[in-house]
Amino acid sequence: MKIYILLIVFLFGYFGISQEEEKEKAKALEASKNYTWNANKNLSEDKFVDAEAEYRKAISKSSENAAAPYNLGNAYYKKETYSEAFGRFKQAGEVATSKADKHKAYHNMGNVFMKRKEYEKAVEAYKEALRNNPKDEETRYNLALAKEMLKKQQDKQKNDQNKDQDKDQDKKDQDNKDKEDKNKDKKDGDEGDKGDKDKEEEKKDGDEGDKGDQGDQGEEEKEDNKEGEGDEKKEDKKQPNQGDQQQEKSQPRPNQLSKQQVQNLLEAMQNEEKKVKDKIDAKKVKGAKVKNEKDW
């Protein structure tokens, strides 16, 4: 019995707290709406700074007021501050409890994506807006436009990618060609260097040959000089001293003809040659034919 009593007391207390919380939420929502009304008024009077401050108070006062972030998002959108606008539209869509409010929030989110040229995200935002309000023709038109812009963007990206691939291929081909030309030039240069090297080798061989010939000639001259020096040395050995030479002049050697004997021998040889010549001349005169002149 006591347990039932305690349970009843707990339930009454819980409901009492819940009612208090609901009252506080309702009170906060009412204050938030008042701030929103003041912000709208300031915005209509081109008092953007005051309007922004009132909207922020409204948002901080109650999280259930979807109008405050939505209207603040519209204010940012008109100021072309699209990043801030998107954040407020997203907040409005999250806190909105009615499909109408969700539709408006996602529709405007799609508009922000269109301004950013993020067409794929715009398509998804407009689709979500149509799920909450399929009869909105403006959203439907924006969706068709977003799809068309997305297709053009994708085609352009594909063409750009193909161009980039073509450029990369052309660059690769050019690099390969430059590499081949460089290798060819290097090969030609190596062959030229090889030819010059061969010429140098031939020249070197020729120089060595000439050097060898010169060396042989030098050796021969050296040998001749050596032999000449040897003969001179031998002749020097054969030559008598000065005293011996004087003795030879005064006294002839054995088996050596005197000057008078040499003179007599030469005269006899000349006489003998004269006799032989006279005999040959006599034979020529005796055997010669007489040429008769004709009497014409």
C-alpha cells in the first residue's frame, strides 16, 4: 500500500515539474517571438545591425522559434553573406516542426548552393524542399534549373579533364621525344669522340712508327758511328808513332816499289795501250766500205 502511495506522489510530482517546464518553454518562446518581431521591424527600417542583434536574442531565448534563424538567414542572403545565410537556413530546417517551415528552409538552402555554383548540393536541397511541399512550382523550377546547370558543369569538367589528359599526353610525348633526341645527340657525340679517339690512336701509332724509324735510323747511325769509331781506333792502332813514320820515309819497306820503278811501270803500260789502239785503228781503215756517189 505504501508503494502505491509513493508511486502516486511521484507521478503527481513529475507532472507538476513537466507543467512548470512547459510553462517556462512557452514563456521563452513568447519572448523569442517578441525579439523576432522587433528584429523584423528594424530590418524593414534598414537597421541591419539592430535587426541582427534582436534575431540573435530571439535564437538564444528559444530553440523552438524557427522563424528567428530563418529570417536572419534571409537578411544575410540579401547582404550576399552566403556562408552565414546557409548556417541559419540549416538551423531553421532542423528546429522547424511544420512541413511548411521545413520546405522554406530547404528551398533557401538550395538558393545558397546555386549562388555558390554547388549545383549537386542544390539539387538535393530542392528535392528535400519538394518532399515537404510537392506543389511548390518555384522549387520545382529551381530544381530543373539546378539539374541543367549540374549537367553543364559535369560536361565542362569532363572536357577539362580530357584536355588535361591530352596536355599530359602531349607533354609526355614531348618529353619522350626530347629524351630520344638527347640520347641521339649523345650517341652521335660519343661516335664523334670515338672517331677522334681513333684518329688520335692512328696519329699516335704513326708518331710511334716515325719514332721507331727515327730510332732505327738513330740506331743505324749509332752503329755506323760505332763502326767508324772502331775503324778509327783500329787505324789509330795501325798508325806508327812519329819516329816510325820518319824512318819509313827515309828507308822503303821490303817488297815496296821505289818511285822510279813506279814511273817506269806506268810508261810501259802507256806504250802497251798505244800499240793496242794502233792495231784497232788499222783494222777499222782496212775494213771500211767505200761509198760511191751516183751520177744522176
